[in-house]
Amino acid sequence: MNNKEIKSEVISRRSALSLLGLAALGLAVPTTVLTVSDAEAQQPAAPTAPATGTERRQERRTRRVRRRVYRQKARRKGREERRELRRTGNEEKK
């Protein structure tokens, strides 16, 4: 026997997996092509969160300032009410 005449080719794992993948792809593509839908594409939703880090950081800072101002106003109002109560309350007791 001559080695040149008998040529058995050994298939590597990589080539076997690629053939298996191509076969699976060949089966999957016709099913996706055949399923045609009458549905229209959805419009992308308006982004609720800013896309960039700078915008997110600015929003956090804005929220922080608003909370701080709200607390300051609440403290000021509370102090004014207590001050008024001390002023009017002391006069009523006398």
C-alpha cells in the first residue's frame, strides 16, 4: 500500500465545532426568514436617565441643593414659629 493513495483526513475539534455551528446556523436562518411579522418597530423610549456621567452628576447636585434649601426653609420656619411662640406665649402668661 502506498501512503500517497490512502489519505485519511483527521478532523480537529475546532473544525468539527465550526461545522456543527454552521449546520445549526443553516437550520436557524430559514426559520427566522420564514417568520414574517406585521408588527411595526417600536419607537425608542425617551431616556429617563441622562446618558453621560456629567449629566448624572449635575442632576445629583441639583437634587442635593434642592433638598438642602428645603431643609433650610423648614428650619427657618420652625425657628420663627418657636420665636413667635416664646414672644406671644410669655406675654399671655404675664
